[in-house]
Amino acid sequence: MNIFLYYIGIMDISDDYLSREFPPKEYLCKDIATIDIAYNLNFAKDGFRYIIRLPNSGEDPINREHLDKISSVLEIYELDGSEDGIYTWILCDFGDISTRKIFVKKTINVSEIGTKHSDILKDICLNKQFAIPSELPKPDGVRVYFAGELTKKTSDGSIRYDLNFLSGTYSDGIIDPLNFPPQVVGEIEKIFKRDRTRESTIRIIPTTDTFITTRDETLDEFENTMLGTYGYLGAKIYKFDTRDPNQKRHATRMDPLNESSYPYRKGMLDRMHQGKTHTESYNKQLEQLNEQYGPLTEAEKDNYLLQLSTGGKKTERCGKSLKCKKSKKSKKSKKSKKSKKSKKSKKSKKSKKSKKSKRLYNK
């Protein structure tokens, strides 16, 4: 694969080029707020199948407070101090080329929950790009040029950024990810140079292969790291052993596509029998349909709820038919709790103030 390798500061392209050759598309914030974002919430790993469900509680079911702490929207000048990894990026302005910026958001899971390009726009419309709550009026809209993925790698003190133009909504049909003009590369370089102080290598990679892929993890790592993130975001995770025929069948019935198609299949069956729904033939076909595609009951779903260990903490996500083990903390007697308090050192009391400051900073 050929790679176009550029260093910051080589090219100096006029801002007019992008506006002329790639006129931005404007998205109003009132419309951005209602964008329905689809996520891939179905995984297979080592003989198991995982189905992940986000809570359905209004327009924003994701635990945004936790998400903002681990993946805030950033500007380019903040990238030097951020950790290595994979990010989504978007090039946009707020009505004129003088406000043109690149915003990024760190990808924390392969489904990009809360870190898709539309999530970046939603955060911008809420002024979340400011580290301190801004008194500035929120923008009415954002003009988008194109978007893609970015990786940051640090080695021996040197930083390298690799970018591509992969975005189904904001790049597809706008810019060719395999053959893009050098002027576009120059514009991206110029923004990096303008908004950052540290020398870096920028590589714009012509590719149709995404940077965002599942890592080669063991099953425990997969559950406790990646799936643990979903748990913190408020998701329920169901685990099925596909080597068990009954569990495999239940996983198929709980698949989101099958659940959503069941009413249609049921309607087709009713129309085929012309409303005669009490015949032996109808009942037999309905039984087969329910066995193959019928939605699971809540009690059946609870049998497959996964209990995760995230950062040493057990998430109490046991189903009704499963027995959650009581934590050691809950078994401690009042006497042991009292003695623990008496054993606190002066040092721990002294550090209480600093811990409080940290909590305030994280809010």
C-alpha cells in the first residue's frame, strides 16, 4: 500500500481551496440533536455470542457523564497531551473559513458508542469542546468539510499521526479515500501546525480499511475491558454459549434484526391464512415461527445477563434467575467497619482535601 508521507510545514495552501473545491455542508444544531446513531451491538468471540442493549430512556440513553470523562471532544492543540490510540476526527467551521478547526474524540470501543462523527457534532453544539463550561452562546450550526479516523503513536518522544478519510456520512461521495488532492493534505497540515506547538509527523493514508477493529484479546480481557466499557455506559450485556443448541437458538431469537422483523413475519403468516388464526395449520406454523424468531421473555433474557469485572469492581448485573454473590464489603460487620475507621492514618486524612479537588476536577 502506498503511503503519502508529509511533514508539518512543507505546504502552505490558501484557505480558499477547500471552500471552492469541497464546499462544506451545513448542519443545524437543532437537527444534529435528533440524529439517530446506529451501533453494532452484536459480537462473536471464542464460541460465545454477545448481544448488548443500551437503556431506552429518552433521547440520550448513554451514561454521558462517564463517557465525557473517558472520551471528551478535543481540539488539535489538546492531542499532544492525550493518550495514544484511535480517534475519530472531523474538519468543520462555524460559518466562515477563519473558524475552521479539526475536532477529535477518542474511540473507546469497536462500536464507537458515543464517539462517532455525529457525536462530535452533538458535543460541539453543546460547547463541550471547552474544558471549562463556556459562557459563549452555543452555535446554531456547524459546516462540515469531511471526516475520518486518526491514530496517535508516540515512540522515543516523537509523535506520529495517521489519518484516513473514512466516514460514511461525512466523507463518502465527497472525497476519495484512495485518491485525494495534495492541497487537502496541505490544509490538514496547516491546521496541525497552527494549533499545536510540538513537531510531529502527519501521514494521510489512502485506504478503505478502518483503523477501528477488535484487538486480539483473550476472552477475559475482551469481557472485562471492552465489554466493561459498555457496562459503565449503562448497557445490559447478554452472553450466549453458541455450542449449546438451546442457547444458540435463544441468541438468534434475541438478535436485534430478528426481534424487529418478528411483527412483519407474524403479519405475513396472518395474511397467508386470511385471518383464519385458529386452524391446526396456522397454530403449527405460529409455533415454528415463535420457536425460531419469537422474542424472549424478560425472564428468559435475565438468564443470560453477564456479570462483568471492570477495574477490579464487580458490576451487579445478575438476572432474576441468577444468584448474585454478595460482595465482601456487604459481609463486613459493623465492628470491623468501626475498627477500620479508627485505623485511618493522619496521612489519609491529609490527602482527603486533595482527593476532593480531584473529584471536583472530574465533574
